[in-house]
Amino acid sequence: MTEITKEIVAEHGLSESEYERVLDILGREPNLTELGIFSVMWSEHCSYKSSKKWLKTLPTEAPWVICGPGENAGVVDIGDGQAAIFKMESHNHPSYIEPYQGAATGVGGILRDVFTMGARPVANMNALRFGRPDHPKTRHLVSGVVSGIGGYGNCMGIPTVGGETNFHSSYDGNILVNAMTVGLADTDKIFYSAAAGIGNPVVYVGSKTGRDGIHGATMASAEFDDDSEEKRPTVQVGDPFTEKLLLEACLELMATDAIVAIQDMGAAGLTSSSFEMADKGGVGIQLDLDNVPMREEGMTPYEIMLSESQERMLMVLKPGREDEARAIFEKWELDFSVIGSVTDTGRMVLTMHGEKVADLPVAPLADAAPEYDRPWVKTEAPAAINGNDVAESNDLGAALLKIMGSSEIASRKWIWEQYDHMVMGDTIQRPGGDAAVVRVHGTDKALAITTDCTPRYCYADPETGGAQAIAETWRNLTATGATPLAVTDCMNFGNPERPEIMGQFVGCIDGMRKACTELDYPVVSGNVSLYNETNGTGIHPTPAIGGVGVLKQSDHMSTIAFKNEKDVILLVGETTGEMGQSIYLREIEGREEGAPPRVDLPAEKRNGDFVRAAIHDGLVTASHDVADGGLAVALAEMALAGNLGAEIFQHKTDLTHTAYLFAEDQARYVITSSSQDAEKLLERAMEAGVPIEIIGTTGQNELNIADMLHISVSDIRDRHSNWLPSLMDR
Amino acid sequence: MKAAVIVFPGSNCDRDMKVAFEQSSGKPAQMVWHADSELPDCDLIGIPGGFSYGDYLRCGAIAGNSPIMKEVVKKAASGTPVLAVCNGFQVATETGMLPGALLRNANQKFICKDVDLKVVSENDRFVGGFETGQVARLPVAHHDGNYFADDETLARLEGEGQIAFKYADADGNVTDETNINGSCNNIAGIYNQAGNILGLMPHPERLISEQLGGTDGKTLIDTLINSLN
């Protein structure tokens, strides 16, 4: 038997004090298999040991929340006995090392999280962050990640309906690949993971177990250095066809009442799935590892328990239902094996070749995982930059064109044309708008889905950035006419052992908490990815938020495209000239400076509720939230989408033209309406105390902004659509 | 009118095709499992898009040898119309029901977008709802849609009115620029010699209402269903 030395303990990522705790719990030294199990269960990735204290402060409840954080995914009621089930998860480290497989298995993992709960996945989204465009690895990573996401989702037949992509040097050595899945289920057919029923069979289904991905969860909990490429063997390999079979087989079995509990094998594979099921059910489990379907000969208990082979599930069945379940999995040509049973011992007992190879208490291992209150320092908020602190541009048209063709604003069409975004036949708002919208099949309802985060705001002022990320998703859903319901969060940060990084985390959570509370928009699921650093340099703090909303009547949906000539264009919300951290400042003046725009949550709520009601009542012909790049970019995007220009009047503010057009003040929307309806909108806004102003009319094929700028829509289109292809296809 | 849709384990446009058939016919379409060795009584067969058996080998290669496809080939030979979309088109070429093969897209990437298609040949059953030469807009979503056939086959397809659609621009010009995937002669869809089988890469079942972004797919499927009533 391998002797457990200090070096072996350290290689398993356990600190000395954590190892002391292991010895306390067991009252003896662990064997290597047991040490491996502790290592993954107590990894940052599985235990949330640095983040738990803060995650607990987020609001997670609302009358429509059926299941909040803690299960495989969050569940919200969307009416008529139906539920939306969703979650976002990171696959950052594997995607940097092996972009195609890393991204593909990230999609596979999040799909399993959703269909484990009984939902048929209906939409995939993603949030991607790459290094600066001219970094030598960026093109390779973009190409691999995009084809990996497409390769998996396209084969599964789940539409990938949108997402967001940023490029910034802070991600040069550590990209972010966050994948989100939304599924649909009936509220009375939702499956959970708590094992129950002493003596009930524990069943393994799906792919065979191989040696791939061993210690993936531990890798995800450490920083990168120059030797990270050597970690390639810890990246799993995806097989979307098998996952498609697993999806159909699971849903077919779920239509019966044979399942007691079910859990996918994701990070830390069989270890974390079996412990979580036992822990949630307050029971023990015994497993005979000889019965685990294996891809290769001679696998050790250590390897079997830590493998992260993909496309596998663990279930507890009702007694006597094995044959019925087996027939379904055999029909889909998948492995099905009874590998153990539920016990009343509260222990996880593993045997192989007739010998006991591990015997661990479940509750202490799962619940008594270390929890840290890491020291943190608050990020010093930089001074605001007001409109009048920025010089007036001497060529506003050139500035707008440059921004439309910049890495932040340019069209992502090159990416989403590689994703099948129409399969399943319910996509009624395709990528490129404020949020994607998919119909709830066979009903009048639809779900709106978006992912957002503005990392440069979070870096400058984590609290404001955290609040802004929540508010922007809420605004994007609102701009389609949907009622925002809840969010999933994917918290990507650097090394939490550094107080300034921990301070970013604490600040972002605080901002998110305030925004979720004020907007009645709880967090129902999420994931934390820490140690996103290479050689001691952390990424920009990136709390990626996935928001989901519902449209009761899908034909009330609004889009960003200008629709008709001579519609009235209105700006909702106040423009004060917030230029700090703006795209204008970065792209035109080369400065990444200042405070991010303030987030006024009561104003967000008031303005958003006004816009949503106006859309619902049929007064609005187009709507778009004003975000990166400010008013000028919002107008240009609406013109591009509708292939229709606009005539914008001279503004009446005392701001410079530059600040009026490019400030990134929050809580704003551009909407259009017929001239009769515009009068109604003005009246309604007055009553609701919402700042609103008629700023122009649609028409022609140019964007003319008073005497400030005149550009043809086709010139804007050229700049906007060419940037990414010219980067990638050269 | 009874329609059947073939379902391979990796089919993923089977439901979309069923929905489109049912919308046009008002009658339920039957789903037929790949391992079955008999077709139900039907007068239209749909072979849907997807990844039949994973398609890690050559797209449609294994599906082409499945039990149900032997029956489909027989039934098609007796004149039953077949609509083979995307992966279904790939499967149809693998069985020899249609000539040629679908190779990897010239740009090596998956392509999902609406494309303009020139309606090339008359075939009332499938494209009677369009004028010959008209442009129809349908979405594509494929990685392997690059149609290839030898010169002799291409000449026959061109000469005998077997080309259904070509990738074009909005005005119906067929050029290298409009050839999204590198297909020989910009071919997006073809008929068999008897004209009862249409194989095409674009997905008519995806554009069947204004809410989905267009109705040219509905026009095609309505025409097909009406021809059987």
C-alpha cells in the first residue's frame, strides 16, 4: 500500500491543516483512494470553501422559485404547471489547455446538470472571455472554443441561441468559457439528488469509465503557470452523440416513476455524485467497483473514483424496477449496471476484488468541508469621469465607426453562425438582439434568455460592477418584453488567497445582492471558478450572469430592429454623461480609467417596468437597452438590425456632443413607436416619473445625428461585420 | 395523407419535421424507429436532420445501412415521395437513392444561417408553390453540405432537370460568392431521376411561420402535402 507522505498530501492540494482534519475525521491515516476522495471533495471547485460565506448572502427566494441553489440547477415556475430549469457553469482551465474539448465538455456538463432534473434542454447560451485580439494564442483559442461549443450543442440538437464575448489582455493567460443551459419540465416531474430507501439499488448509466480527466476538479482549483500545457491529459473528451442517447434514455425513464434520485457525474465524477446523493439523503452507500463499466483494464479504485469521463449518470431506483430501466438504456445502447445500494450506515463503503478499498463517513466529508473567511480588502473606487472632463471629439462620425468596428462592439455573427441556433423550431429571437427568445413548445409562452457582465466595470469598482451585471441582464430581458424571473451566476475570479482578489469577490457579491433584492430577481443556481490566474496575474473580476424571463404571449415580443419609416424614436432614462470606463474612452482615447457608471436600482426598476408595460400594451415597435458605447451605439445597432436609418435631433442637454452620444449611463432604453403612440408614451412616462424624450425619427438609409454625425447604414455595417472575420479568417 | 418520419438515435430535427408536416396536413405524422424493419402504411416519408449515429465516421454512412433504410429505398422505388433534409440528404446519398456525396464545408466550419436559393427545375410536387427562377429563403445548419458529384453526373443533373435549388443571392444570381459551402455548381438540393425524392441541405421545416422568420419552408411543405391529397 502506498505510504501517505507529506509530498503526496501536498500533490493532492490539501493544506497541512486540512490534512489534520482528515486524520481527525477518520481517526487513522487514509489510504490513497480515500486521500484522493478528500482531495476532490475539498477542492475549491467542489466545496466552495472560500466563497460559501459570501454566496449565502445572495437572495435566493421568490414566490416563483421552486428550487434555489444547491441542486444540479435552479428551478422557476413559468405558469401552467411548467418550470424553467437552468444553470451556468465554467470550464475555464480545460478550455485554455485544450479549447475544443474543454469547451465541448463544458457544454456537455451543463446540459447534464439540467436534464438530470427532468428537464428537456431547450436553449444553450455562453459567456466567453478571450485575451487581447492580437495575443498569439487568441485566434487559436477562439476558433477551438467556438467549434467545441458548436460541435457539442449542434450534435445534441439543442439550439445555442446567443451569448457574449469580450477580448481583454487580462484574459491572455486564462480565458473564460461559461456555458449555460435552460430546460423545460413539468412542475410535478422534477427530479432531485437525495438518495433514499435503504436497500434501494444504486445504478450507473451512460458511458464507460476511463482514465480521462482524473483530478480535473483539483486542476480547476489551482493557478496556471508555464507548465500548464502538461495538464492536457486531465482534460476530458466529449462524445455528444452518447450524451444525446443519455438524454433521451433518461427522459424516457423519467416518464415512469422508477427513479428515486438522480445525479450526473460531473467534476470529481463518481466521488462527488455518490457523496452528494448520500449526503443529501442522510444515508450511506455501498459500491462494488467491480461492477462499474470500465473502458480499460487494470483501473484502480483511485482511478475509478476520480475519473471525469463524460456522459455518465448515477441513479437510485425503486426496488424491483431495474429490469424496466435496463430495457430503456439497452434500447439506447448505453451501459446500465447496478453498482451498489443505499445503506443506513451513513458511510461510503467501496469494495473491489472482494476487498474493502475505502470506508469513509459521508456527512463529515461533505458538510465538514473546510470553510474559510479569507482576508479581503475593499477595492478603492476611482474618481468618476464626467462628460465635461473629456475633450469634445473633432470627428464624431469617425469615432462611432471606430467603436462599431472595435473588439467590444463588433458583430459576433462569425461566432453564432457556427452554432445551430434554430433547431427545435422555437427560436423566435435569434442571436444579435438584447436577449434570445425561444417559445415554450406547443404554448403561447416564450422564455427570454441573456448572459451579461461588464468586467471592466467590476475591475474598477466591484460593487457597482456586480450590481450592473445583474441590472443589465434584467434590462436585456425587459427590452424583449419579458418579465425577468431569476438568474444563475458564474463567478470567475483570481486567487482568493490574495486579499485584493477576495475583496473583488466580496464587492461583486455585495452589488449583486443589492440588485437582485431591489429588482426581485433572485439567484437560483451558479458556480464559482477561482484561481483564474497565470503566473500571479489575475483576470478581471467576472461575475457572468445568466438571466431568464418569461413572455406570457410570445407574439408580444419586441426586437431591437427599427421597423417602419417615420416611427418616433424615444430615449427612456436620464443621461448625465458617465464617461468613466466607457468604450469611448478606451477605444478613442486609449484610457481604461475612472469609475463605472452609477447603478440607480430604483430608476432601473421604474424605467424597466415602464418599457415592459409599453411593449405589452402594443405601443412599442422596437426596443433596445443602452449599454456599451452609449446612445450612439444603441442607435447604430437598431439601424443595422432593421436596415433603416434615423434622423436624430439636436440634444437639449448641456453635455458635450461626445458625452451625450457615448456616455454609458445605466437604466436607459431606446424605443420606437408610431407618432400617435408616442404621445401616449410621453403621458404614461410623466405619470410614472420616468425620464423620457423624443429624440428623432426613423427613415432613409443614413444615421444622421443633428449636425454631429452623418454615416450611411452600410458603412456602419461594413465596420461592424468585418472586424471578427478579418481577425479569424486571415 | 399519412406521413412518416424516420428517427435515428441521433436525429434531432425529427420533431421539427413532424411539426411542419402536421401543420400543413392537419394529420398526425408517425415516427418510425431506425431499428424497425417495416414501414407503416404511409404516402410520404421524411428523413430528418441530425447526426444519425453520431456521424463520427462519414455523415449518414451507418444510417445508410440501417434496417429501416432498406425499406425506405424500396418504398421510394415504388414512387412514394421522400423529403430528405440535411442529414437525411446525406443518408439518401449513402443509400444511392440520390447521386453524389456531401463533403465537409469548404470553409471547414459549421454554417447556420438563412440562405437565398434559386429554384432551378420544375417539379410541381415539391416546388410548385414557387416560380422557376424565383428565390426562396431557407436556413442551413450543417458542417458537411458541400455537394460533390463527378462531371458526368453533374451534366445529367443539369440536363435532366434534377437540380432543385442552387445557392444564390437575393436577386437569383448564382455565383462563387453565394456558394456558401463549396458545392459543385452551387447545388443545394437535387431530385432523383423519377422526381419523387428531394434531398436538400436547407431546412424547409424551420421557416414555417412569420414568427420563426419566414414562410418559404411552409410553401414547400404545403405544396408537397397538397400534391398527396
